Amino acid sequence: MKPASFDFLCPETIEEALAALAEGGGEARVIAGGQSLVPMLNMRLARPALLVDIMRLEALRRIETSGDEIVVGAGVRQAELEAWPSLLRDLPLLAAAFPWLGHVQTRARGTVCGSIAHADPSAELPLSLVTLGGAVSLRSRKQKRVVKADDFFIGMMATDLAEGEMIEAVHFPKARHGSGYAFREVGRRHGDFAIVACAAVADDRGLRLGIAGVDDRPRVFPLPALDDDQFDDAINDIAWSLNARDDIHASARYRRELVRSLGRETLKEASRCRA
Amino acid sequence: MPRMNAARKHPVDFTLNGRTVRAEAENRMLLSDLLRHEIGLTGTHVGCEHGVCGACTVQIDGKPARACLTLAQQVRGSDVRTVEALSPDPAELSPLQAAFRRHHGLQCGFCTPGILMSLDVLLRERPDAGREEIREHLSGHLCRCTGYATIVEAALAAAEEQRKEEKPNV
């Protein structure tokens, strides 16, 4: 289990990184913390001709508040955001999600944007970003563009990232006063990939439920305020609308049942936090 | 730095267990292999090589990290610590290592170096760590011998001992 060979570049500016990515086309990949990419390299599921290490670009290593958004640069490690003093106030959903996210040992190296770029359908950070209605800043040598999270994830480990582009930052909407947030997950063991993970937001616009681990990407569903009977039907419809599949970890039926039970608990907790 | 060619070895300068070292590594070389095969420190064990088992855990800039998920070139300029640095004297065990021995926190010992490196950070950063925090840190490690209970006991004992040393009058 050793990576195939590749050229390696430690650019000193973002422009240099973007030029290398443009030149490399589909054969060049960005490496940040490496906690998703290096396993893929080791198993030779990824065989890039060039890796561009962006962790020495100071401009990407910032967490900034911009209006009603928290902007997390591509070089920010997961543990750095987890330890960010305003996390609980501004991103309570992430504060609830972090304990589920890999292990202390992988959060210490892995980046927030790296997990977004990897786009594992059961991963906590893509789920949180989609549920909050966040966005991804992409940049290539020629242009910059911002893509809504829900449009960024297009399938199983597939994103809207084009050749020559890199993620420059992700934008998490800041928590609004009086809103409730909750995150729950079921996995085989602590730190394993989720069988099903749920994130919920309760605010003055109603309820939103995000679900990971069932469909080929994280999905989010708005729910109107419902009484208990209607609620059962609504969440059952959601469970059936997801393209649940059997695999070695769980059956499709079990996943749907988790959507119903875990989804309900997560929504209740978010509503309670709001109250 | 210029683009580093895949076919050649390139220097990696970093601090290893308090000493400045220069090693040579191909771009594709993992930190775990650099430590074991190029430098000869075989205390860092290699299990799954995809970040699941935790046997290769070392400390990079004071934080626990998987050596098998780190390219050697990524630690250029970093401070790396391995299990060999835990005890200042090779003839003695560190307090954490001694607690593992006392509480039978290991049998075959394959997972032990990684676990020690994770717990060493935890006990340094949070001297009052309790059972839950210890278990959370251990969740990043697989041990097939002990059932973990003795490892938790060893870590709790080491934490207790460390607290007594820091506050001898309490």
C-alpha cells in the first residue's frame, strides 16, 4: 500500500499553485492535510501526476467573519476550527458535529475544505455545509466563482470542481440568534464513517433536515411546522425519497428506519434548542 | 521551491525527537516509511496504511498524527516526535509507559507506540483528563489484545501520578 510516484510542488503563492493546476489539467491534485487523499494514494485509487501542497500558503490559513458568514480558508485544519473560540456561538451545528468527525488524530491534520473536496456521502462537514445552506469558493487561474453547497456536491465523491480549479474557502452561514441546531449520527464505532448522520436547523423560516450516508451525496429537506401525525408521514416520505442502498454496513431498510428515528430526534432537539 | 521530480529523492529537513535531521525521500514516501526505513526508528509501527488502525501515530508539531497518512515531504520544517523520545533515558520507561506495564496495558505491543503518542499529547494538554476523554482518544486506535480496559486504567493511573507530581501538597 504505497502511493504511485508523482511530482510534488510547494508553491509560495496562490498564483503559482493555480498555474500548476492549470498546466496539470486533470492530472494535478491539491494536497492539504492529506487525511482523505493519502489513503486514496496509498490504495492507488488516486494516481495524480502532480501534487500541489497548499499548506504553506498563509493566505489560506484563516478563519474570518464576513458579514453573516464564517469563511474558512483551504489551509485551516479541522482541529483549528474545532478550537476556534467563537465556534459554539457562531457555528453551533459544527460544534455538535465535530465529535463525530473522524478521530482526534485525523482532525489534527485534516482540513475543513479537504473534507468538502473529498465529498464522501457520509461525511459530517459536507452534511453540515449543505444543511446550513453554505457555499464553496472556487478559484482557477482564469476565474473565481462561488457555488452553493447543494450544487457543489453532485454525486458519490463527485463535485462541481473543474479541472484547474481549487477550493479557496468554504462559507458557513453564521448562526442566527434564537435558532436551534442539532447533529446526530449512528455508526458502528465512534469515529467510523456514519451509517446515517442527521443535521437539523430550526429557525423562523421553519425546520430543515440534512441527511448523510443514505443517498450519494448529503441531502437537505425543508419541513413545514407539522403536528405529530403529519410529521410521521413527512419524514417517511423523505426516507423513501432517498436512494437508500444495501451494503456491507447496513441494509437500505435499516437506513430508512434510521432516517425516520434519528431524523425525528435531531429535529426535536433542534426545535427544543430554539425554544 | 521548484517542482520536485517524481523519479528522484529530495531532501527533507525537519526536527526529529529534538534533533535536526536531513533525510532523503522520494515524493511518494510516507512519513512512516521514512522513519522506519531511512532513519531506522522502528518504534513507529505500520498496520493498515490507510489511517484506520492508529499503530503509526506520531506527534507532528505537538499533535497526534498518522504517519501513514503523511507524506515525508509534508513534514519539512516540522517538529516530529516518535515513541523513541518518550523516555529521556533508554534504560527507563516514561511514567506513561511504566503505567502501561503496571496495568497490563499491552500484550503483543503492536498498537502500543501509537497509543502512547496519542495519550502523551492528551495528558500534556489536559492533565485532568478523565475516562471519557481517554476513551475518545483511544477511539482512534485499534488493539486486538487487551479489550482496552487495561489501557484506560493505565492512562488514568499515569494522569493521576502526573497530577500528584505537579501539585505535591494536594
